Amino acid sequence: MALIAVSGHPGCRFEEVARVTAQRLGFELLTQPRVQSLAGEEFGAETHIPDKAWPSLVTSILARLATEHHIVYCAAGGELQSRHFPGMLRVHIVAPENVRIGNLMLDWRLERSAARQKLFEIEAADRSARKAKFGKTRPTAEMFDLVLNAETLTSEQMTDLIEKTIETTGMKERGFLSSAAEAQLQFQMRLRLARYGIVPPDKITIRKKIFANQSEEMFANLLDFYRIPWEYEPRSFPVQYDRDGNPVESFTPDFYLPEFDLYVELTTMKQSLVTRKNRKVRLLRELYPHINIQIFYQKDFENLIFKYGLAERPVHT
Amino acid sequence: MSSALLPGIERILFTEEEIEARIRAVAREISTAYEGRTLKLVGVLKGSIFFLTALARHIEVPVKIDFLGISSFSNKSGAPGLVRIAKDLDESIEGEDVLLVEDIVDTGFTLRYLLQTLAGRAPNSLAVCTFLDRNSRRIVQVPVDYCCFEIPDRFVVGFGLDYNQLYRNLGYVAVMKPEKMI
């Protein structure tokens, strides 16, 4: 799939470049108002979207569209959204302040001083919205693949350059996002949205995942990265019964990987607790021989963390 | 590279001589299996390059070479995103006999993703050859057709395997001192 994320300095008409690019390439144009409209259709028009939920909401909508369309996404922070997708081109359009003030004078029919004031207001609102949604006030050049200067280039010329880049990189030939990749992305995004209470009206609210420790969260992130579906503590297995046959002790493995029918237990605790957990796993295997379970000991997990380059050690409890 | 132990290294697991002998043996197996065919070795950047080079030298059927790289789980921006091909193959593998060459297989996560990706590109055959196999850590069951060494559950470096991008150029495989990995 091809996803072109177009953003730019306020007042440099990057929206026009996005629109012309979408028209010329036959891509679907997704703007901020359209995201809000689609979110209303999906989750109900009255649903409040907190700023922090915005990135997940946009990714969810992009993923849905990307199975059938190539997309031009035009909104602040598009360069951060697009990292979830395999074929992306991040375009940023800049222009000197004088040019942008001139554009605002024409577009809003303003005097120069009023246009200048308008520009400052838009910039402040843009910084504030970026900070609230993405935790960053402004983008930097290395976040983009193409940075174009509207001082010397017209919208048509900028569109030519974007079109040429799409052609050179062969992004259009890659096909749309696969339904498996979409399902994985939706799973993650819906999970995050559910934490803000944003769920489709006819769906059951997904239980908030509260991991027992940082290692479990890291492991979940690793599974997400590799698009491996998982469930957190989905089932408890009684492993000890009293004389009347009532369960007196149960074991709840940390993760279940449905694709492999495999339970995974992370043991990142001190030795005495590991011994207790080993006993439970042994009982589980005896009582439920058809259940596949893999134990990940603390050193296994630390090696995994080192291998994947995470800076911090997992929490030791 | 001198075989004297470097700081941070606990002990040598496989010497240069042991590695050379084992690679020759695996290359013989591969040459027999692919007799009469042309083999495309696909190396996974960066860890496999030393192994792939050594292996290719001893394979006796015609060999083509290509590389691919995948995005790293670790990045500076916080959330890891999704695995994707960061450096794709230069040529199509349609109709080719492909041998995916890995430095190490442990959880199987990476290999599973790569096999799924490559299998969709219509190769004639697709097999896996790994320098090291840490089977004890396998979560995802993936087919490993050729393996030079099975290793214990320790963090190893050398012969392409790194710690913080260092130690790849060691001619041997060594176990890292745990206290050096903090």
C-alpha cells in the first residue's frame, strides 16, 4: 500500500498539495474533518475523542481504508501515524513567514497585520494540538522523507515531485494492506481506544489490560510488534482440589497465543517464587497434558530484552 | 582478529576452527540437497553476513545472494510500531530455490515473519539455515532445515552476533559476562 502523509507549516497551503496529489494519483484523501466524520460513524457521533486517543483512532481508520485504497493523509502529526504502515512517504511543506502571511492575506482577505496575527494564532493552536496528541510541539526535518519549500515551488510542482517519488519507490505496486495486517493493527488500536472508553456501540467493552509488571507489558509489545495475536490471562486452570473435588488452587498463565495454541508464563521473580511457579506448571502439565505452555524465566527474558535493544531492564519484584 | 578474550567476554563457546569445520559440513549437506539446482541464499541483515559469506564459499552448487533487513523492535520514539521489511530483496525470488540464512533463531518471531513474507512471493522452495539455534527459547515453532550449532540459553556474541552493535567481527562465538550486559 502507499500512504502519503502530508503536513506543513501553517499558512503554506499543504492541504492544497494533499488534495491535488490525491486527485492526480487517484488516492483516497483523509483529512482531519473526515477522520472525525468516520469516527462518528464507527463509534457514535456523540463519542468524545480525548487528544491522547487521537493517534490510535487515526491509525484504526487508516488501517480500514488501507485495505482498499492508497491514501493521502493530511493532518498534523501524519508523519507519526504513518510509521505503522509498510509503504509510507512523509511529506512536509515549509515556507518563509512572509510567504505564509501572504497566503493568509489572500485566503482570508486580511490586511497584512491581521494576517500576521492570524498566523501566530494558527501556529500556537497547531503547537498546542500537536503537544496534546503526540507529546511533541513541532516536527523536525528527519521525521520526513521529502521536505518541500513553497517559497519557490508551486503546488503543482510539489505534486509532481511527490508523484515522481511514489513512482520511483514503487509504493503503488505493493498492493493494499493485507487483511491480516489490518486485523493485527485493529486489534492493537481497538484495545488502546477501549482504554479511553471508545468502542463501537454494538461491541462489548474490552477489559482494560493491567499488567502485573513491566516485563509483561514489554512482552505484549514484542508480540504486537511481530503481529502475533495474544490474550492476557484469559483462563485459570485449577491445579489442586480438596476432598470434595472443589478447586483450592489455580494457575493463570500470563499470555495465551491463539495462533499457536500456546500459553506463556513469564517468571521474573525471585528464586523461591520461581520454584512455586514451576510446581504449578508441573501440576498443570500433569492435569492438562493437552495444554501447551512455555515458561520464560527471568534470564530468558532479560536476554530477549538485550537482543531487542531495550534500554531498561525489566522490573525486578 | 586475535583469539585473546576481549573485555566483557566470559568464555569462548565455539572456536574459529570448530566453526569452520561445522560450516563445511552443513555446506556439504546443502550441496547434496540442492544438487543440479541453483540456490538463492537470502541473508538477514546484519547478523548473518559473516555466516552467509563463509557458508557460500563451501557450497558446491551455483549460488546467488541477496539480503533483506527488518525494522528493529527497539527505537527511540517509544512505541515500537510493527515489524516490516526495512531493506527489501534486490531481486524477485519467484521460482527460485531460496535458503533463508539466519545468524540465530531463538523465539522464532523474526523467522516466522520472514518466512510468511517470503512464502508469499512464489519461490520454488523455501528452507532455513541458521548458524545458531537456541531452541530452549522457542515460542513460535518454525522449521529449521540446517543448523550449525545448538546453543545453551546464554547471550552470545561474535561471528556476526552483536551486543549493542559490537563484537560482530569476532572470529569465534563467545558468551558475554552477564554483568557486562547492564
